[in-house]
Amino acid sequence: MRFATIRAEDKKVILLDQTALPEKTVYNSYTDYCDMIEAIKRLEVRGAPAIGIAAAYTLALAAETRVDITLDQLRKVMIDVACEVKNARPTAMNLFWGVDRVMAAAQKYNGDSLDEYRHLFWGEADAILEEDKAMCQAIGLHGAGLLPDRCTILTHCNAGALATGGIGTALGVIYTAAEMGKQITVYADETRPLLQGARLTCWELMQNGIDVTLITDSMAGYLMSLAKIDAVIVGADRITNNGDVANKIGTYSLAVLAGVHNIPFYVAAPASTFDLKMDHGLEIPIEQRRAEEVTCGFGKRTAPEGVKVFNPAFDMTPHELVSAYITDTGVRPGGRK
Ligand code: MRU
């Protein structure tokens, strides 16, 4: 990859500002954990695995914040900070997973050095980032094996390098297949209202030399009816025990369309996206976002002032519509017959 979505250096966290893409490639450096929480909320860093990594680094920054503090006091502060970070966005499992994992590691610390305690947060966040890279590689390999030598993939939102610490999940499969010499072409849904498909997926696929064609979300069904799509691959924000999937709004419609047209519908996700405590997708909290994202996207008013708006950021795809889950440990069958 020619860019780093998220990295840490000298107790600073550096984010590629995804709100500026594709126009500008801007890197912002963070030392204040509250600013990082805001960056997560305004989608400067987004995509479930990247949010999990960002959450872990947010805790590392928070642990550095207080100077005149005892270890016991800092331990208590960190419990409150963990709650604050968890409140940043409600749907992606990886955020909760990242916070819980770092806090569990910190709780195990039984020394008496503030420096060691603080260092532990950075170490765990770095480990999460490295493991995410490895999980993306594994997902890529498992998924690429499913694809024929020549194929056209439809994807939604951005489940690529910009959404993870590595090569991505859904796009990781595409990069790996292309690297194996398979001829892969991609259609990317623009992904209303925030255009993660148009702005981010098209940008990163083009950066990496993958043939990509942009469509608006409403064109997907027609494209499938023309037999132009061999498989749909999307990422996930949370997968419950029964296999239901929360992902970017519009994913459910794609899964229904793929079923009707007998096109495989694959969900690519690492272990950190699976919520083993939740049985059913209907329990997943779905983030509702500001009306202006729909009525006044990117500063251009496209609906009358005062109109009522429904703006869920995610939807839930029942497991019956999923052909298979491409995970870091292998391919698991979905519930679609
Ligand atoms: O609102 P976003 O941009 O964070 O939504 C991202 C998605 O829905 C992705 O498809 C999902 O997080 C998987 S990323 C590998």
C-alpha cells in the first residue's frame, strides 16, 4: 500500500484523513485522546477493523494525558475513558473488542511503574494493528481461492486498506486474487450518503492498479440482471452468533438482489468483527447519523430545508442471504441454500 491508514510514532497517532479523500491526501497527528474520539465520530478513520485499532490507540493516548497522577488513580481514569471510547460509534464490534482487549491487558499489570503501565497500552495497540495486518492477508488468501480466474466483483462501501490496518477484507480478497494472476474487475457502489465507495474504494483500487467502475447504488440490480456480476463481496461491522451481518446501509438490498440473481454473496471479516455474545442481528445497535448527511451532503443542499430524514448508517443482512463468510481462519458456509 502507498499509504498508511493508521500508525503510531513517538506517542502520537497518525491518521490518513478519510474525509479529505479523494481530493487531498492529508495526514493528521494526534496526541489528545478526546480529539481521537472526535476523529472516529466524524469518520476521519472509519471501517470496523480500523476503528478497533483507533480505539486501542485512543486508550494509549489517554493513558499519557495525566502527569500528576498515581497508578491507582490512572487505573480508575482509564475505566471511564474506556466507556467514553465505546460511546464513539455503536455498530462496529471491533471498537468494543479493541477497547476490551487493551483494558484486559492493562488490568493484568501487577507492577508499580506508571511508565510500564502506560507502555503496556501502546504495546497492546501495536499488537492489534500487526494482528489486523495478518488477518487481512489470511482473509485475502482464503477468499481469493473462491474466485474463478476471470471474474467481476461488486462491492459496497469501503472494506479495503482504508478500513483496516492491512490490505483490507473484501478488497483484500480482490488484491490477493489479482496478485495471484487472476483477472479481476470491480464495480464499486458509490454508497450514499457519504460515498465511501466512490471516494475511498475507487481511490484505493485505482492507487493499486485494479480495474474499477463506479456505479450509483441504485444501478446494482440492473447490472446483475445483465449478468455482469460474478460475485458480491462486502465487509462487516458486526456478525452475530447466528451469522447475521451488520454492514453499511445498502448491503441488505445487495444481498437480496444477489439471491434473486443467483450470484454468490460473500462477507469478509476478521475474528474481531464477530460478536459471540449476541445471538441475533436484530439486537445490533444501528448508528443513526445527522439528517444533513442526506439533505446537504458535502455542502450542497439536495432536499428542502426541514424535510424529515431517516439516516441509518448500517443495515442488517440475515444469515439466510449469505453464501459464505471469508474469515482469517477459513471460509465458513453461510445460510443461503
Ligand atoms: O461508516 P463506515 O464508513 O465506518 O462503514 C464502514 C463499513 O460499513 C464497512 O463495510 C465495514 O466496516 C467493514 S470494513 C473492513
